[in-house]
Amino acid sequence: MAGRAWRAAVAAVATAAVLATAACDIRLETDPLVTPTPDAVTVARDLAALQEADIVAALAAPATGGPGDGALRAIESAAAPAHLEVLGGVYVAYPGAAPEPSADPMPDLRTAVTVARDRALAQAFAESETDAGFLAGIRGFTHAFALWHAGVLDARAANVAVPVVAERTLPGPWGDGVALVPEASAVGSQALAELAVLHDQARFTYEVIAARESGVRRDRALQRARLHRDRSDALAYLAGVDERLAVYELPGARVADAAARDETARDTELALGWRYMALTSGASAVERSWLMSAAFDAYAAAAMTEGFAAAHFPVLPGADPASS
């Protein structure tokens, strides 16, 4: 009886060993997990996220001082994290994994912003009519504006004269030589007519402001009014439809004192810039050139008003509400 029990126990152990070995064989013969190969869109998104993350990391470094650095930090501390969030963050292989560290040294803030600007704008013009191109254009535009604004403040600190009123285009090869109103455009006539009205409203606003001002402030308001008048005329002609009015509503409180007039001029330019950027959604590279340059001119004019602060600039111009 005892021998039979012993043999049964041995058989049970042997059976368990066979099953365990079989299970091991099954695991060994299973194909290893295959990591999906990212497509071009995913690769571009991941690269963009890394560039925005580089800006965020550079912001953690000590400030170099100076008004330009302060302005750049103020804009990018809001913009870069927002861009990174829209992009979905930096890619990690699996939950809990840390992003792969870069072998390159961490760039300083201006370098990081410049790299992000250049690559975003290159993508925007290469993929202009896609959603990815629209977002890349917004990102590149924001970085371009931040760098330009920082440069203006640095120049002023060095006693270099910077004209307050001027027509400005998107910096670099994307805006060089671009007319702010083209001779022909594929933008719809209704959208062009709306732009003509917005510029005409701006012209009216600046004329009212000029009537309340004197000296240099009056001259600047009249200069900007003339620029808006000329753009409005050209856009109305291009649209083939003229919906402009002789007079527009402008509450007295908005021009009651110098601070109110500065705020009104700034809000007028910000709204115009946002509208131009919104029109870049689905636009061809040719249309994108003048639309983004016209937007840049408006945002730059807003930045030249007294009291302008980084908080006035939207982190996603053209995609956020104009008042953001």
C-alpha cells in the first residue's frame, strides 16, 4: 500500500514537471512583441513635441536678464506648455517610461525657440493645407512673434530706434518681400470682404483716436489709420464685394483717456491678427505667406501700444478665441 502511494506521488510530480516544461516551451515559442513603426505624421508630431519640451526645459534655467529675455520668457512660459499639451506631450514607449534623454547639450532659451520656430514654419509651409500644417503654423508664428518682440525690447534698451508705426511681415524667408495684400488670392470673396471691413473699422478707430490725441501720439494714430485705409481699399477691390460702412460704432468710454485709447488700438489689432491666422486653416502655402504676414503686422502693431504685456498675446493665435 505504501509503495503504491509512493509511486502515485512520483507520477504526480513527473506530470507537473511535464506540464511546467510544456508551458515554458509555449512561452519560449511565442513571437516577441513588435513595436509599431511610426508613420511620417507621428514622427513629425514627436519631433515638434521634443522642440516644445526643449523650450520648457530652457525656461527652467536662470534668466540672463534684460527686457528681451524677460519678454521672451513671459510669452514662452505660457505658449510652449500649451503647444506641448496640444501635441499630446513627449512620446514614451510605454506608461511609466521616461522620455529618452538626448545626447545633445540643452540649448539656451533663444536657441530653443529659434529651432522650434524654424522647424514649425518649415512644416507649416510644406504641409500647409493639412491640420498638422495649421497647428505648425500657429506654433511657428507664436515663436516668431516672441523672438521679434524680445528683439524690439533689447534694441530699445540699447537706445536703438525702432519705428512704432510700420508695416511688418513674418520674419525670415517666410515673409521677406511678401505683399500684405496680394494682387490675386484664392481666399473666398466673402472672407476678403470681411477683412476689408475689419481694416476699415480699424481705420475709423484710429481716426477717432487721433482726434482725441495731440503731438506724436496723434501722428502715429493717423499713420496707422492710413495703412488700414489702404489695406481696406485693396482688399475690397480684391474681393469684388464692398460691405464697408461710412461710420462704425465706437463707445466714448473706449477713447475717453490715453490708457483707454491704447487698449482700444491694441484690441483692434489683436482681433485683426487673430482673424488672419484663422484663415490659414486649409490655406495653400502661397496664401499662407501673405495671411501670416498680415497677421504678424497686426500683432506687432498691438505690441507697439503702451501697456502691451505678454498676457495680451494668445498662445494659439487663430485657434483660440480672439480675446484669449
